[in-house]
Amino acid sequence: MFDCNCTYLAIAIGAIGLYFVRKYFKGSQFTEHVSARGKVAVVTGGNTGIGLETVKELNLRGAKVYMLCRSEQRAADAKTELVKGGCDATRLIYVNCDLGSKDSVRKCAAKMSQ
């Protein structure tokens, strides 16, 4: 009977330890809904990956978002996807910008300052 109790105790301690290890490596999650109404955001690479998710979250929170992308077609596809996901198309603005070219960055800055 003693061996059985030790087994259950070991399983319980292991499960609790696993819970805390998982929680530690997962990290904290931002769960507040902070409004971004009236704010303007500039997101580079806003047509894929983390940039796309950033654009989506900012737009859903009410911000006007400038998506800086190299490809107009990929930006248009991303905008279509974002609008299907509930974003407001009037607050999604595509700006052609290649960060590897100083001339392109200057044109982008001039366009955004208007």
C-alpha cells in the first residue's frame, strides 16, 4: 500500500511541476483591449507574418495603419484578407517602400508627410 501512495504522490508532483514549467516557458499574454482610436501606425512588412498580425490588431483597435510593402499586389492581397477578417478598409493604407533603397524610403517619407 505504501508503494501505491508514493506513485500517486510522484505523479501529482510531476504534474504540478510540468504545469509551472509550461507556464514559465509560455510567458505572459497581453489580454487588455487598449483602444488605438485616433492613432496612426506605420508597419513595415505589413503584408505577411508578424507585420500582418500587427496591422490587423492595430486596425481592429481603431488605428489608421500605413502598411509599408515592396509589392503592391501582395499588399492588395493582404488588405483583402484583413478586410475579410473584420478590419476597416478606410484605415488601411498601402505605401510602396523598399527599406533597402534610400531613394524609396525618401519617397515614402515624403508621401506620408503630406
